[in-house]
Amino acid sequence: MEYTIKERKESNILFECRNSGEELEKSRFKAYEKISKDIKIPGFRKGKAPYEIGVRYIGEEQLLEETLDILIREDLEEILKKENIVPVTSPDIKVEKVDKDGLLFTVIVEFLPEVHTDLSKNIKINGKVEVKEEEIDGKLKELQDSLTELSPIDTEIEVGDVVEVSFVHGEDEPQTLTVEAGTDRVIGDFKEKIIGKKRGDSFVVNTNSQEFTFTVLSVKRKYVPPVDDNLAKEAGFENLEELRAKISRQIVENKNSQLEENRGKEALKVLCQNLKIELPSKFVEEEVDFRVKKLEEEYLKSGKKLEDVLKDQNYSINDLKNDLRKRIGEEIKEDLIVADIIREKNIQVSEEEIREEFEHLIAEQSIEVGRVGLTEELRRAIRNELLRSKAISILKENAIIETGGD
């Protein structure tokens, strides 16, 4: 077998491969031996019929298909070993020519590109913290909710009222449910029918040929204090301006604390943003399709279609796929950088460290000791996570938070 590299990129390579007529003929005999083991030829035991006789039963088309499969697979194994390439997808093979003189085919192989992380320089992280008005408003909303009071009422139910209902389906025992009127969706047109009812009223909801009878047990109306100086005083401040200023400072402190805690991960993000490499496109698309299919299956379990869920969010399958492509690309870059650091720094994980982490996970999940064993698969997962953690710790040491300003 002879091969030529026709084109090489960061994440794929194109080979042209040639096999002689003699090599092709040898593979024909291998293919015959493989196929004949499963075919019963009159007058012979399986796999014992002479080649000339057996070929007539097998047929040239099937024999050629198996011949090419064996020969191309052997060629690829040899080429990938010589070129030190680890494919990440199934190679794209195109048979250009096959006759008595031999076989000519081309193959495109995708692999992950190499990266080299320079840890001799500090990694600069943007530490400038900004506080948005909606963040302050969100904290004020939390304060509002904590001071919201519920008062029983006997008037008609309005949107936002908290209602306790009982419901009966056929001969089943009655059950109770608490909902926020006009907001929580229960079944059928319950959301619409509950509005205007009073305590003690009953109504019927039909859905999927089933009938449910609901009875209103109690109604409570929310009293939500307005966001003003009085709210601030209840929280211990002079006025609303002082309260907003305090919330803003707390948000800044929290963000700074999180940034310091996640300095290694933030450094990894910076390296990813600055890493300009070609990603294996087929590999990315296969991963996108896999994740979309997984989402579809998860929603189908709850009786929903992914397209409908996305439509409700003013989102499309194409939007989802584009977001997944971006996310997967970032994940690949992160993994490549981490793998490079592990290799360059010769990071190791001991069996003792794996055992300690396993015991920590067991305790964290409150699992009884002995119920879960440290399988080889779990050991590998823990090892990889520890390696990643150590690599990120090295990045943390090299990271500098720049706050800007004078």
C-alpha cells in the first residue's frame, strides 16, 4: 500500500491511497473466508467450500464489498499509526477506482488540533465589575416578596390570588392543590375558569375526554408593598436611595468574591477566547445533532415536542443549533487547553487521591458506605476531573485580575 497526503489542515487530513492488484486479490481471499463461515453451500460444511465454488454462491457484489471493507480498514489502521492520528469521527472514504490493477481511494480523517499554552506570561482577566439597574431591581423584588402578606378574602378571584382547591376525577379520592390564579397552568382551561369564582364555588374542567370537578376551598390576596422609602425603612434604611446604594455595593462585593474564587476558570475562558484554531466540523455537527436528539427525547417523555417548546420561547431549532455549535466549540477549546497543561506540566493523580475523592462524593450524596463501588469507569471519571482541577489551579496561579482605572 502506498499513500500520499494531498491536503493537511489543523483538524483534518486528506489521503490518497493505492493498493496493487496483488493486495486486492489477497483481500478477496480474506473476504471469502470471512463470508463463507456463515453461508451453507450444498455438499460442504460451512467455511469448507473451495474458493471457486463458493464465490458463485456469495456473488461478486457482496465479495467485492467485503474485500474493500477489509483492505481499506487495514490501510487506515496502518496510515493512522504512522501519522500518529486519532480520529474523532468516522473517516469519509471515496473509492475512486477498483479493477484488476488494484484499488485507488481517498479518505478524509478528522482529528482534534494541537494547542500549545504559554504559561510563561500572566493571564489578564477583566475584573471591572458593573452593576445593572435590573440586578438592583431584582434584589428589591426579592425584598418585596419577603414582605408580601396574604390575606383571606371572600370576593371574586382575580389574577395573582393564591387559591386552594380540591379536585375529584371519577371515583378517585379528592385531592387538594394550591395555585396562583391566572398564572399557574393546571389542566385544560382551568386557568381561565378559576378567574371570577369565589370560596365555595365548584366548576368542571374537561381534558382528553376526562372530567375533573374543582371546588374553591380558600382564597388569599397578596399585599405587595410598593418599592418606596417605606419599604427601605422596613429593611432598616433611611430611604430608598440608601437601600439601592447598599444593594449595589453588595452586588459588587459578591461579584468580586466570585471572580477571585473562579480566577482559574476565568483564565481558561480568556485563553479560549484568544485561541484561534480550526475545529473538526463533522465532529461538531454530530455532537450538535446528538444533543438536539437527546433534548427531543427528554421533552417527549413529558408529552411535549421540542419544536413547540422552542416556539413558545420565540426560538427555533436553527437558533438552538447555532447556540450549541458555539457552546461545543468552547468546550472543545477548553478541553484541548486543559489537556495541553496536563501534558506539559506532567500532572499526575494518585490512587489515594482518587479514593479520597470517591469517599467525599459518597458522603456528599449521603450514600451508605458499601452500596456503591469504585468501578473502573467511575475511577476514570474521578481521575479526569482531578486532573482538570489541578490544571485549572495552575491557571489560577498565572491569572491576574485587572480592575482598570488609574
